[in-house]
Amino acid sequence: MINVGKISIGLPFFNARRTLADAVRSVFAQSYRDWELILIDDGSSDGSKELALQIEDSRVHVISDGVNRGLSSRLNQIASLAQGKYLARMDADDLMHPERIARQIAFLEANPSIDVIDTTTYTVDDDMTPLGIRGDEKLDSRPEAVLRNGLLIHPTIMARSDWFRNNPYDGVYVRAEDRELWCRTCTTTKFDRLVEPLFFYREGLAGNLRNYLSTGVTISKILQHYGPPLVGAWRTSVLQWQFFFRNVVYRSATAVGLQGKLIQRRNRALTDNEQQLARAVLQEILNTPLPGLGHERIHQEALG
């Protein structure tokens, strides 16, 4: 295993008491052990901060100022605090595969021209039942593709810590701050992907129309701002019409209760072997004790 010294893992959280312990557990399950975990509370009121403070390990740093500042602000704060050569991010309701950190480090060390990588991910439901695989296709980082589809699976990314500090998130683009960052940097940054599932992304199938529409407003703003300089006015208009049509389809599907079908289309179905492997890895993660919290865990019965 390649050892580059300490690496940083950034995990912002807000009212994540139900899922936070298992997310942190997946950090402790990593085969790469020289890490620091930066846990930043974004003004939680559900006991999340108190749970985080129970973890007894000098590698875990809990930061809390009691204020809800939003994701972009917290991600920039994490980058400013990171002491490691590399910074990996994740969300408070997801899990990392035990080999995620080691394999991303190995790839970046072997490919110094690459700035940012993500990974393919398993999708799971609220009970940690594997649903499918997302992102196992070659990454398309052409500007038009980035404008149309976004680019990376945001919670799975790793980059050199300096890259995050030099390319901060813009808090104006709420709920699509990652897409704005990819659009802003796609002509100067080299991106790549590990096409193996090294993450477990929690995805509810019910959908949330309000959140979807809020994200849509921000994406429209991104297209308007970055489209013309990247692909020209005419192609921008085409992309805007395509996005408008997708919004209409999603609204219609939501109205008749079919939004779950649309969400499922983002994923490739698991083979029987992939299903068994995903369950085995999840069980390994959830069996990992947390110092100060022991084996306390959620949703074990779903994996039995």
C-alpha cells in the first residue's frame, strides 16, 4: 500500500444524528490508517454534535460554532483546515468502501497530472439495502457534457488539498455548488474516475420535488452564466431547452407517483454477485467499532 502520510477526510453534517455514526464508522474501516477526520457541524439541533463529541480518537476533530452557514461555506472551511496532502470528502448519510482512500491515493500518486477523481458508487436505500451501481461509465469532461450532466459524484471526490483551497465553492449556487465548480474549472482541471464501486450513496426513491425544483433554478443560472463562454449561445439555448424538458418530465412523473422510476434509471442493476459483495462489505463496515461508541449502529437488521 502506498503511504503518503496523513490525508484529510472532510465530513460536514447538519441534523444527521440517525446516520452520522455509520458514516464515521466507514472512515474507521479504511485500510489506509493515516488520516484525520474533520467533522464540521453546521448548526445541528438533533444531537448530532453531541454524538460526534463522544468519539474518542485523536484523529477526529469536531468543529462547531452553532451556526447554519450552508454546505459551500463548510466545505471551504474544511479545505482551510485540512493538513493532509490529499482531501477526500463525503456526506453524513453515506458510507465509504474500506479501500476507497487507499485506491484513490494510489491512483493520484500514479497519475500526477490528474487533479480530481471520483469513484463509481453503489446506491443504497434508507435501510442500507443495495439498489444498484452508478457511474461505472467513462467520465466525460468535455465542457458541453459538464454543462448538460454535471461531472463527478460529489461526495466521492478526492483531490490535493491545495486544489480545493485554490478552487473554493461559491455559496451563490445553492444545491448545485459542485456543478458550478466543475463548470468553472473544467477547462483548467484534469478529472478522472475510478470505475469500481468504492462508495455507498444513500438514495431515497420517493424524491423531493421542492428540492429538485430548487436545484433546477440554480442549474439554470449555471447554464446562463457558463454556457455562452464554454459552448456558445446557440448550444447554450439547446441545453436550456433540454433541461426544461427534463423538468417537465420530472414534474409529470411526480404528479402520478412515478418519480422513483426516474431515479432508478440513473442506476445499473446489480448482478447477484455484486449484490452479495455489496452486502458483505456493508456488514464489514457496520461491524467496525467506534471508540467511544462501540458497536452501536443503525439498520443492521437490513443486512442480516
